[in-house]
Amino acid sequence: MRILVGAPRAAGQGAQQGTRPGALFRCPITPEEYDCERVDIDGDVSLDRESKDNQWLGVTVKSQGIGGKVVTCAHLYELRQRVSQPSETRDPIGRCYVLSEDLTERDDLDGGEWKFCEGRPQGHEQFGFCQQGLSVSFTPDNNYILFGAPGTYNWKGEMRVQLINQSLLDLGFYDDGPYEVADQRQLNARLIPLPYHSYLGFSVDSAMGIMSLGELTFVAGAPRANHTGAVVLLRKDNVYRLVPQHIFWGEELASSFGYSVATTDLNRDGWTDLIVGAPNFFDRKAEIGGAVYVYLNPFGHWDDQARPIRLNGTYDSMFGMTVSSIGDLDQDGYGDIAVGAPFDGDGKVFIYRGSDAGIETKPAQVLDGRDFDVRRFGYSISGGLDVDKNQYPDLAVGSLNDSVVLFRSRPVIHVVRDLSIEPQNIDLEQRNCQGRDGVW
């Protein structure tokens, strides 16, 4: 078992020496601090057509779980045209690498050719600033991969959903997408229900049971939409389009509502709930710096019944920069979530427990980066996987301090005290107690 860690500012090697292309590392779970190995991908560069300096490889890392595929992206990967000429252009379209379980390229799906904006019209008003891979995710059934591309269409943004199930592809299911909000074939930006500079696709997720129990719904954050931020729920149509179903709007100017999103069933009612981060939410009087909105699913009737619970962070903490579904930490049957606040002191991660009422608004636990000498702790969070196989999901927390901290959850014994008296009443008139002389 290894932990995969993205290092988007890592220095280059070989042909990329002297640059900072970023990297992906695999780290064994040992007491050693410096035994991570660099994964050998993206080592070459063709300077006559591309630039990988400051491409931020490793900005996102997602895994399908044990035995599944891995994806990591470089959202600032640049295509170069008319190199060394006065009219040279550089288009940060972004790209992603998909790898098999052993982190090699073993089939046709593996490799770095996941760059859907290449070959399309360039320029900022089209696909020249796609920044594909700033967010990425797999669907729960692992059949699809989701790419966020917030720089598309003059930063209106885009999300692309593409089939990645090799078995289905082998059977000839090639007509299942790809899907985009603007329609993968029409490329019609007017189909995106948000204004320019919205950054749709800044965060992405998906789940069953959001709009209806038997349907897969896609979630895309747009933290600059209408200057407050928005989150869009979408579904696939019959051909190549992701169709908007509902839009949640942020409540405060410049709050970055939709910066992060997560989904889980918090109250065990069979419907998936929605968690949205707004790390720039601000209230000077209440000294609030960041917020997380918890939307308990009203049985799919979002239009008139969505009333969120707001969790607040401390002043300047960027609370909600990361939100993550972390599985059922305490095995009580309710989903739990973690919220990162990397600027709260040295950084903190707040653990919130699901409950029959939805969510317990007081954190069950607060992890503090100061306790581990790690700064900007909580910048990234990954959970839900049982690393040590004790039936409890574990939690990995990233930082901007070249450190990742793994927390292994374990059972906790709760002692319940109960005092009983037998008999319940003592009849003082009956002197039948037996004992020492003088005691009755």
C-alpha cells in the first residue's frame, strides 16, 4: 500500500532540468520521512511545440481505489505555436495522465493524451486557456472520468465527462459521450447557464441519488459566477451534452461559493447530500473567515426546499478551501466529512459527523498542523480508504510544507455507566438482614 502525492512545484529532471514541471510521488507507509519515489511520467519535452515549465503536474491526483486507475493533471501545460517568432503564442490548455494500478501505461486508456482542448479553436474566447485538470474525479462506479476546465469560453468554464471503462469500450460502447455542458459536438457556449468569468469546473464531483435515486448526477462548482459563486447539478442527455438541472447560488459577494464540492449521505436516508465550500466568505463583525454549506437532500426536490446549514470558520482561515467526503469514520452508519482551513494558524482540518438530523455542527475532532510542525496544513484532503485494513477509513492531509500527514482511524471504546439497585425499596420495618452482630 502506498500513498500518491502530487507535488506541482517539483523541480524537473533530465531534459527538464532547470524548470519546475511538477511531479507525482508514491510514498510507502513507513516511519521514514524521506522514502517517497518519483513516478516516471512526463519526462520528455518537445520545446518546439510545448512548455512544461510551471505546468503544475500533480495539482490534482485521484484514484479509483485498490486495483483501479490513477489520474493526475497539469492544468497549466502549454501548447506553443510559432516558436521563437515575435508572434509566438502559448496556450495553457492543460493535460492529464491516466495510469494503471502499477503506475505504468498498460492499455489504450493510459498515458498523457487526455487533453481535449488540443486541436480546437484557440484564443481565450474558445479553448486556448482551458486549464483542463484543475479538478478531476471518477464516478462512483468508475465508468467515467470527469475533467474541470475553468478557463474555457472566456473563463465561463466547462466540465467534460468521458467513458473510461475498458470493458465497455472493448464491447463497442463508443457512442456513450464524451459529454460537455456546451455539447461535445456543437461546442455552443450559450448552453452553459452562467456568465463569462464564472470558472465552471473549478471543482467537480458526481453521485447517485442527488436528483433521483437511480440516476447519476454531476456536480460542478463555479466560484466566480455572478461574483458570488455557484454550483450546478447536471445529467447526461442521450448524446453529447450535460444538461443543467439545478443551480445553487452563493449568498455573499466574492465568497467563492463552489471553490470545493463533495457529496455523501449524511443522514442515512438513501439520498445523497451536497457540501459546498466558500473559503472567502467574510463577516467582520462575527469574525467569520470562510464557510461551508451543507445541503441535506430534500428527496430530489431542490427547487423549493433546499435550505443549507452553514458551518463557519475563523477570521482569515480560508475555511472550506477543501471539503471532502471521508467515509464513515466512526462506523455509526452515517457519512462524515472533513473541512480544511489551511490559514487557521498553521492550518486545521475539522471533522464533522453525520447524524440522523443531518450533521453535527460542532466538530467531532480538530486536527492542527501545529501539532505536527506542518504549515498550511489542510490544503488538500483525501479520505475514505482503509489503509491499515482495520475496517475503519483513514485520512491523508496535505499541506504547502512539503509534508503529508496520514491519520489512521481506530475503534474507540465508549464506557456506558449504569447503576441499578436490587431491591428497589428497603422496608425498614422488617428486621431480617443478616450480618455482623449489631447490624440489622
